[in-house]
Amino acid sequence: LDTERLHLFVVNHSVDSAAPVQLEFGGGNLAGVVDAELLTGPAPRACNTFAAPEVVAARPFAGLRLSAGSAEAVLPPLSLLAASVAL
């Protein structure tokens, strides 16, 4: 949290289940998503190689929904969400 943005880092460790997440921000309203990226891969043991360097990669994430003082998303299995939200 800084003076203009709330930075979120959320992990779904599940191998096979999506994870619905909800954040309640008691400090006021959330104005909008500045940036959101999801880091994930196609399988639990997925890895990048020289031949396939983009198997596990961060991609834009449009699934972060804001309403007043809360943020909601559904994270796929084995994923990391990094997002910045304007205050």
C-alpha cells in the first residue's frame, strides 16, 4: 500500500482447483485496476526451457473485478496474481 495504489500478490497453490478470492479494503474505495498479471503454466511440473521459453509466463489478467471497497477474482490452479489497484 502506498499513497496512490494498493499492490496485491495472491497465490493459488491447488494443483486442480480454481480459487475464488475476495479482498475487503477498509481504507476506502478502490478506483480501478492499474495493472494485473497472472503467472501460471499448463501443468504442476511445467518449466521453461531454451526450446520453449514461454511455457510458464506472466500474462495480462482481466479477471480482477472491483466494487466499492472490495476486489474479487477466481485464480486458476497453480497461479500467482500480481495486481496494482488505484485508490
